[in-house]
Amino acid sequence: MTGYGRLPDLALNKRTGRGLPDADARHDMRSALTMETTILVLIGWALAVGSPGPATLAISSRAMSHGRRAGLVMATGVIAGSATWGIAAALGMSAVMLANAWIFEIVRYAGALYLLHLAVKSLRRAIAPADTSRAVTSPARKEPSDGAHFLQGYVIHVTNPKAILAWGAIYAIALPTAAEPVQVWALFGFLVLTSMTIFGGYGVLFSSAHVSAAYLRLRRWFDGAFAVLFGAASLNLLTARIL
């Protein structure tokens, strides 16, 4: 028993006398390579999804300021936005958008404006008097609905034109040239599940008792930092060369 599983049986090449994999073995090797590539792609996707960015920033902020339910609902909205781009890329919309740069520009400016809006909201919370912006459970404070949390998460991701390029690149890397639809949608499902794990993890982590308590003690600093980061994300989206 080796550490590599079952090795393919070798068929004798009549011309050279060398052992070559038979047809079934070659099929197994292609399948193993595809699975290996898929695993590597999922690991890379998880690292990319989990890296600091507008989506993870928004989920973290919402989970700390409004609690776990709000953070998870916003994460669901972000995942839905990501899935929207994933479906669009699978249907060939990324090629359409690449051929029509003005579509990217519309999405880019919409996303930048929304991130700027979030930056202003965070800044207003940071400079608000302590008696009007205290604990997140204050009875006097009207909590946003689940629908509002979801929609905000969805808008954050669906207005990021980099997302559809990321999906298109992943499909190009992980799928064979003549991929069957079942392969495309299977990869789509794996990627969405990975995103659910990462974004949901942010919602759970940043709504923990210790993190929430730290947020309440240092609310101004946190909100000020979020204002700066959202503003930086908006500027980056405006100035980045996407195409």
C-alpha cells in the first residue's frame, strides 16, 4: 500500500515495449486530475472570499453592531449576490460584459457610490453623541428588518464588477474546454457552499459575546475604522483597472 491510492494498470505499448496506461486508467487519471484541480480551486476560492474586502467588512460590521442574526442574514445576501454573478458567468454573461465595457462602468460606479454611502453612515455613527448611539439592543433604536440586512448584503456584492470576472476566471481554470453543464453547475455549487461557510463564519465570529462587548466599549473607534475602510474600498473600486 502506497500513499497515493491505486495506481493505474499499465498496458504494454507494442512499438516501444513501455508500459502505458490503458483507456480506463487514462480516464481515471483525468478524473483524479480534475478532482485535484477542483480541490485546489476551492482552497484558493476560500482564501479569496475570506480576505478583507467590502463584503467581509460589511458582515463584520453588521454582526458586531446588530448581532448574529443580522450578520448571518447579511451574509446570506452577500452569498446571493455572489451566486447571481456565478450564474451570469456560467451563462456567458461575463463575455458579454467584457465586450461592452460600459456595463462594467455602470456597475463600478454604482458599487463605489454604495460603499461611499456605507462609509458616510459609519462616520455618522462614529461622531454621534454617546447618548443617541449606545448599545445595539437599545429599545429606542429601530432595528433594520431582515429584508434590509439581506438587501444591503446583496447590493454590496452584486455591484462589485470584479465578482463576475472572478467567477469567469475560476470556471476557465477549473473546467475542461468542453465542460458538460453538470460539471459547470457542480463547480458552482461547491463554490457557493464554500462562500456560505466563509461568510457565515464571519457572521458568527464577529457576533460572539467577546467581540460584541469590545464593540460596545470601542464603538467610536470601530465605526471610525469602518468609515475609513469603506471609503478606501470605494476609492479602490473607482480607480482600479478592471478591464
